[in-house]
Amino acid sequence: MTQAQRVKTALQRARLSSLDLARMLNLADPRAVIRDLRKSGVNVCSEWKKANGKTFKIYWIWDTPTQNNSAEC
């Protein structure tokens, strides 16, 4: 299974940060894989989150666009 297939499967199952993806899938740069998925037409949504004084993006894949205005799909 390719990196793109592994990331796509993970994001279809849960909302994950790039750090989550890197740890789960042993990837050096999951953001590059997400960029490539988007270029290939996959609807990868993202949203900025704040926790413990840190700001980061959460990614996920939905088959239909979200109604949440703060999310990018």
C-alpha cells in the first residue's frame, strides 16, 4: 500500500493532525502526501485547532463537503 493510500484510509476513518499521521504511519512529511492527495482530486478537509497553547491543523476526508464555515474542504 502506498503512502497516499495509507493516509487516505486513515483520514477516512478519523480526524488527525500531521503529527498523528507521522506517528501512526511512520511518515516523514504527511503534509506533502496530503498535498498530493488534494492535487489528485481527493477532498481532504482541514481545520485549525488550538490546544495547550499550540496551533495545528486537523485533517479528514468526507465524501460530501462540510457545512462548517471554519473548515477548508
